[in-house]
Amino acid sequence: MQDNKFPSWYPVQIRFRDLDPLAHVNNTVYFTYFEEARSYYFNELHPWLEQWPSSEEHQEVESIVSHPPHNPRIQTHPNGHHYGVLIKEVTCTYMLPLVRSDTVEVGARVVRVGRTSFNMEQQIRDANEPERIFATGKSAMVWCNYLTGRPHPIPPSLRFAFEQMEGREFPMVER
């Protein structure tokens, strides 16, 4: 991970059901914590997304005649969203076991924005002792057309929101 500057911190409530027979948080639950932090991060982008048009009609139009091919693995409704994020990869590096009495928060940040994908990093740390890190994670996310199931260019509004949230520009890269 780069430096320790995460613009978004999500407080986690460790639940009894998160624990395994050894009384520490099961390794799979860390991914749920990462998911909650990413969702929280995206909710915090809302003020910047309102400043830019980002509806379906503002997406770069693909050259598909009449009806696009439908991807049966992605269930969308005709009047639902047709563009959004799919996760390509998520990893976790475990550093310290979490127990129910720990008070933790999960940081999330975007570290790279490409043409159709972006990468995020997450960190689970002690809310009272921020230097105490329990785990780190990385996520590769792809902006997709849900109807075709294919990658689609990230809308300028989302790139703008990432830049505002992170306080820096993301140079355009091919990926």
C-alpha cells in the first residue's frame, strides 16, 4: 500500500456471527468489511456526482443496432440501471486477528483509474490506535454495460468524483 491517506473511513461493528470457533473474525468476513467500506465510499461520492450528468443517456453510446445482446449472467430489469461496477478481483492480506472486542474502521481509496477499470485499496485498522493494522486489501473494479456484460468507458462524472474525493487527478491509462 502507498501512504496512509484514506479519504473515507467506515466504522465496523463486529458481530457475534462474524466469529469462528477460535473466537476471532473468520477470514471470509474481512471481504464483507471491505465491501461495506467500498459501498460507503461510493455513497460519499454523491455530492460530486450530482454536479455532473451521469445518467444512462450520458454514457458513451456503443454502436449496437436496435437491441443490445443480453448477458444472461447479469440480471437487469428493462427500467433498471444498465451501467455500473463489477468486481474483477479482491485480495486480503491478514496481519492481526480481529476479535469481537476490537473497535475497528475500514479505510477505502481509489489508487488508479483506467479507461474501463479502477483499483481500490482498503485497510482495516484499530479506531483507537490507528497505527495498529489488522488487514489490507486490494480490489480491481470494472465499469460495465450490464446488458452486454462487457467493460465500458468510465463516465467523466465518476472520474471527476474520484478526483474530488482523493484530492488528485488520475491520468488516463489504457486498461
